[in-house]
Amino acid sequence: MEESMQEAIQACVEAVKADQPLVPSITNTVTINLVANTQIAAGGSAAMVYMADEGAAMAQAGEAFYINVGTIFPLYQESIPRTIKALNAAGKPWVLDPVAVGMGGLRTELLRGMQEAKPTIIKGNASEIMGLAKAWGLLDQDQSVANKGVDSLHTPQEARQAAQLLAQETGGAVVVSGEVDLVTDGQAVYASSGGSELMSHITGAGCALGGLLAVYAAKADPLTAALSGVNAFNYAGQRAAQKTQGPASFQMHLLDELYQASPEAIASNPCQREEEA
Amino acid sequence: MEESMQEAIQACVEAVKADQPLVPSITNTVTINLVANTQIAAGGSAAMVYMADEGAAMAQAGEAFYINVGTIFPLYQESIPRTIKALNAAGKPWVLDPVAVGMGGLRTELLRGMQEAKPTIIKGNASEIMGLAKAWGLLDQDQSVANKGVDSLHTPQEARQAAQLLAQETGGAVVVSGEVDLVTDGQAVYASSGGSELMSHITGAGCALGGLLAVYAAKADPLTAALSGVNAFNYAGQRAAQKTQGPASFQMHLLDELYQASPEAIASNPCQREEEA
Amino acid sequence: MEESMQEAIQACVEAVKADQPLVPSITNTVTINLVANTQIAAGGSAAMVYMADEGAAMAQAGEAFYINVGTIFPLYQESIPRTIKALNAAGKPWVLDPVAVGMGGLRTELLRGMQEAKPTIIKGNASEIMGLAKAWGLLDQDQSVANKGVDSLHTPQEARQAAQLLAQETGGAVVVSGEVDLVTDGQAVYASSGGSELMSHITGAGCALGGLLAVYAAKADPLTAALSGVNAFNYAGQRAAQKTQGPASFQMHLLDELYQASPEAIASNPCQREEEA
């Protein structure tokens, strides 16, 4: 990674710890607590809402926003579009987590509608990134995309092209989470490693990362924020994995390590800028 | 327990670890995270939904399903019946957790409607098993059944007859959770021990067991799946209790131990087949 | 603190451990699991509901009730007023947690409606206590009250007058949570210390305290219950903080310590009755 990018990451992580930005969410009920605790551990201030008027109010009050469609409720038909409209009107960055894209009528309608709204950062596993690119008409409709519920059946490298196309479409950044996370702004592609296999043995590791990306998006441009998030999460994950062999204690250590991680350590996590294809 | 049953349990636990079956849920918001983490710790793939069309889609996509009515929402009036219809049309096994049966109009209506739908496995505490048997007209309507919110005021042995009647009604298996768990297919009754008193000092131990039963139901007949679940949970609970005296650390160790438990160890957990009455 | 108050706290904590009162909740989805586990760790029996008829049924069945408006759903328009009506008709104590007062139409409407209903105990951070007093017309409408999402931008001492006015309005007790918690019945003001800075680095410390207050409200007058809750929480928090430097392990130890805390130890937590102003 370029030294200038390392410095930008360090400054972003420091700014979050110093300012504790308010970063509200509309997110799923399964991992909502973990998302909030992850955001707080990094230095952010979390607030979760469901109602349309509260989404719009929080879009105004917050510095960034996290939208995760993991568990769809009927009221999202109104609250998600209205929140996004308020975010874009106010020029606030927001992170989209297109969980289980392709399942369900309302989920599909909401995710299609986000193409025009242009999320600042999109984060998903490989199946989700490929699925969203297909839903937005950016991938060949004949290309096969498979998932297993909320889990991926593809590797991040398989989703590399889809990630770049999504980033070019939005003008923001895209993160493909996996054993090695890919981050792209549509041109450059970075690969961040150091996480743990145990990440896949807890629910919500991806959601926690998404919430974390939104916190950093409050304090940096999309690519820097995305790189800050994946490197913070991988750094903490690697240290947590050294302390335990079980998934529940791993989750506990992951939050503790994220809380204790210094900006310097996060900026020094192994992360390679890949050669242009 | 018969040696053949021990072998069947071991095979079931191994199959889950090898195949990581997708086992979606409609479950309560209180313990939804614990249910997902329990399912994943055992080797399953979890996915939680609320919407009717997503319940039906997940019934098709999954290998089994968990339905827990702990916290009722209005949209369940449509989503639970439609999901069950899809499950039964596809011949997929599903586990019912009739939490707080007897409270509320919609809860009562939904649980009554499940008599015809015949859940593959029913799991509840003693009060819930007795309450469901009464709601389905299988117990004398004069028989007194008491509960305290979501907690039981009866012992599993008091619910023995109700459990057998329910299993005979559905043709599946029934689990009565408690200090010693009872498992029956309507004829044989097994008693699995080894859990911990600390189980009653955390919320969702019963829900976690229910979600776990659904994972094993993906890979075995109802009785084998039920015995796999209770023995896995009791084995992990006993080991977790040796490591701590507090409920929150107990919950953490419970998930860690479940993740690390070998199929052989689970199949060897103390479990007696009781003499016919 | 007066010796008679210490004795009353000890008796209250003992009664909860002995009787395990059922204390249902309508509470937010972010911290619902932590609230339940906190209530259970202290000896209570938790049960969470959303539907109006179930709120009313649980108001009847329970010994006290916890209402936290952290995450508003449309169905609360019916379920919260109906539950409160049932609570007051039955003379059951209830605790109000006016999270994020001032945001959103339905939240505002519900919180305004509670002025007449007179919650037994109100608990909030300083911004929430000041905001509720203002919403109820008890504070000068020109007084500035600021918050950051669900977080406070004021100290408990700044909310001292608002707390006293609220307690005088309801005839109950008010708790202002913060580094030092204030408790008042409208006349006397107590300051309980001993908690941990780590409390502010997890989500739901305030909600957990609110749920705990409701458990103690089942067994004592409002002031005694409020003092029991804050001292139990601070005692456990201080001990937990001695065992860890990270927020997730702190939360685990907090619940473990609460479970293990003796009534004597809780009653002996540092808590000063302040001189009348």
C-alpha cells in the first residue's frame, strides 16, 4: 500500500477516535447489537432506527449512515428510500450492505432503487457483490451467481470485476469481504489480509464490518474509509484469533482488540495494492 | 441408549459439520443472535427472515427450518402460515418452538393452525409442551397448566404424557427441555442429562436448542435429530459450566464448546432410554 | 446514605433473588438481549412483547414492566398506550426509558402521552431527562437541550433540576445515568458512584440499567428500587472493570458480577445523599 494511503488511514482512524461521529443505521435484527458495539468500539456513536421520519432525521443528524437489508420489514418500503433521499440531499456518505440480494420482492425493489442513489461504499461477500452487479445490469445476465442464504459460494477474486463495475457505477468504493478482502474505487484494487477463519463461524462479521465502514466514511473519502475499515477489522481479527479457538470468545476478543487498536497499527496491517490487470 | 442410536447421532452430527446445511428461521428478536450463532457453531448456515415471500423462498432453499413464536409481529399472520405451507409442500423438516403458548390472539391462532401442519419436531419447556397439547385438544381441558411468562412452572416429567401425545399427533419427535431433557417419538422416551443449572440463568437457552434441533433435522429422522440436539447441547453445557460460575461467560463457553465438540463426544453424552410405562 | 435505606435496598435485592418476579418489557431491538440477560442475572424473569394484546396480558401477569422506546415500530402506537393503561389499572409499577426523546413523530406522541400516565421510575441519560422535562412543559422552553443520537451531551448534574421536576410530576423516582448516577424522588437526591468508564463503550448499558430498575420496582417503593438498581449496576460495573480493559469482555463480566453480587455488597456500594440545595 502507498505510504500516503497509510497516512490517510491513520488520520481517518484518529479522527473517529477523537470526534466520535454519530453514525446511525437501518440494519437487521440478527446482528444489530454487534453492529452497534463494533461502531462504538472503534470510537463512533451508534443509533438504530426503523421509522421513515426517524431515518430522515438521523440522516440529517449523523455524519454517515449504514443501511443493511439483512432482515426486511414492510415499513422499509418507505423508510429506506426516504432515508437515502435525505442522505443524498445532505451530501452525507452512506454504506450499503446488500445482504441476500436476489431474495424477496421488497428486498429486490429496494436494492434496485439504490442504483440511482449511488451508495458511497458498497460492502458484501462475493455472492452479494456479484448479485448486486447483476441486479443493476452491470454483469452479463447469463453469468451464474450462487449463494447459500446469507453466505457466499464465490471467492472475492471471482467478484473482482463486479466490484470494479459497481464502484465505477457509483463513483464510490466497493468492499468484497472474504478470507482476503478486496477494496476498489473502480480502478485500483487493494487486498487486505490478516483476518481469521473464525470470522466465518460467527453471525454478523460482515455486518460488523459494514457498520465500521460507515463510521470511517464519516471522516474520509470512500476509498480511504473502506481501507480503514477492512484493515482495522483484519488487524483486530488476527489478534483475537491468537487468543482463542472458539467463535464466541473470538467475537468478544475481536471487539476488545478493535477498541484497543492504535491508528498506527491499523494503518500497518498487511494490505497490498494489486497490479493493474 | 441403544448403540445403533449412538451411531445414528454421530452420523448426523458429522453430516452437519461436513455439509453445513442452510437452516433458515423465523424467530424472536430477543435471542435471534444466539440462535444464529448456535446454529453456525454446530456447522449449520443460518438465515433469519420476517416477510412471507422470503419465508417461502427460504423454505425452498433451506434443508430444514426453525419457527419460534417468542415475539409475535402482525406480519406473522401471513408469513408463518405461508412458510409452513411451502415447507410441507417441499417435504422439508421444521422445528416448532411454541414459546409462551396461550398468550395473545395471534400467537394462539398461529399455534392452533400448526396442529394440521404437523411440525417435524416440537421443542418447549414443560409448561409449553403441556400448553400446546391442551391447545390442540390432546389433554383434558380441566388439566391445569401454569407458566410464568416464558418460563416453565412444571417439570419435564409432568409433561411426559403431553409430549407423547403431541408426538403421536404429528408423527414426529417432541423435546421437553429442563434439568433433564425428555425426547420422545410418541413411543420411546429418552432422558438426556449433563446440562447445567446456569442454562436457566441466560435468556434463550431454549431457543438456542430449538435452532440446533433444526440444524440436525436437516440430516436425520426426527428422533435422531432431536437426540443429537439435546445431547450436543447438554455435552457443551456441562463442559462450559466447568469453566465458569457466571451466566454471561457460561453462554460464551457454551458456544465455544459446541463448536469444538466431536461427533463421538456428543453421541456419548449420558442419555437413557426409559422403560415403557 | 441512611442506614435504613441500605437495609431497604438489601431487602429489595434479596426479595428479587428469592421470588424471581416476572418483569416483562417492550424494549428496543438493539439491546433487547442484554436487557433480558441483565434482568435474569439479578434474579428476575424476563419476557419481551410487541403486540398490544400481549402487552396488556403481560401487564396483568407481571409484577412490574419496562418500557424503552429506543427503536419505535408503528405497532407501538397501539401497544404502548394499551400496555400502560393495563399497568395503571392493575396498579403495577413500570419504568420508562425515554431514549432519544425529541426524535420522530410517533416517539414524541408516545412520550408526551406518558405525562398523564405517570411512570413509576423514569431513567435516562442527562440529555433524555432534560428533554423529557422539556417535552412535558416542566422546563423553560428556551432552555437548550442537546443530544447526539442516543448519547448525552450533558452531565447528570446539569439534569438535576429536570430530574426533580419529573419526579414531582409523577410522584415516583427519577434516575439520571452517567459517570455518577443521580437518583431522586423529587426531594432527596442521591449520587451513586463506582461504575466504569467502559459503560460508555458498550451499547445498552443504560437499557440494561432500565430493565434492572424494573425488576427491583417489583419488590420495593420507587426510590428504594431506583437506588437498588443503580447501586447493583455500579457495584457490578466496578468489579467488572477490574477484570478487563476491553468493552466486550467488560459486558460479560458485568453480567457475571451482577449475578454473583450479594444483597449486602449491593447495599454497601458508595452512594451519598446530597445536601438539600
